[in-house]
Amino acid sequence: GADLPAAVRERALATFARLAEAEASVHRRPLDDVHFHEVGAVDAVVDVVGAALLLHDLGVTEVWSSPVATGSGLQRGEHGVLPVPAPAVLELLRGVPVHAGGVAAELTTPTGAAILAASATRFAELPPMRVARVGHGAGSRRHDELPNLLRVILGERVTDAVEGDGGLLLEA
């Protein structure tokens, strides 16, 4: 019911659709029977809609992501003890380069994986670009092994630079 630009609404709905499809797949249920658990919480809605709104407001036309650190180990959830990465995370990141990240904890949530799956077109190291802005978001969980930060770099691709393989291109 929010008054959002059509492109923002479409991206947010596409993100939730990917999440629902992943949950349906891992639970082996029809899409209409999917229950979102904590994903329906206000923070997940804010994350998904906020990411779509920011990409729209900043005029972002291309999203690249580094290979995704998922974490490892086990975590307790509504269905008992589950492996990390969660089954829905792996379903959402099918075909995407991932790595454990060196931490026995959840580093990528289903919500975060859904945002990446719906937004990123390439998964590779930093492309040649002119940096315009850098933003950081910090989580509250502390890890001795690495900072709990998300860094976003906004820039313009440099086409006259020597490029590598260009990373993994995913078709939406």
C-alpha cells in the first residue's frame, strides 16, 4: 500500500517473489503454501523496499557483487538446527560464486540473498570504475575474524580501461 514509484514496487515484488520461490523449493511446497517465517517481519520489508528505493533514487543501472560470503556452521531456527548457509540462501544463490567467508556464523540471510538475486547482474571483483560515493552499513553482531560491514560503491564504469573476464553475467 505504500506510495512507491512503479519501478521500486516491481523490484521489491520481484525480490519477494524470488524469496517465495526459494522457500517453496526447499520446503517442497506449492508457492501458494509458502510461509515466510521471520522474512515477513518489518525489518525484511524495510530491507527489500529500501534497497529497491535506493537503487532507483540513485539511478543505478547495473549492480555488481563480489562473490558472496555465506558463513558456515549451524544455527537454530523455527525448524530446529539448520546448516549455514540456510537452504533458501543456497537456492537463491544458485549459479552465483559463493564462499564460506571464514566465520562459523550466518553471513548471508535469505533476505540479503534475495536482494542480491533480484538486483545483481554480475558477480565479480570490483570492475574498473570512477568512484563517486562509498557507503557502509554495520551489523550489530561481532565477529573476531572480520568486520560485520556491507560496503556499497557507487561509480561510473570506465570503458577505456583494461578489463578482465568481466565476471559471471546472470540474466534476470
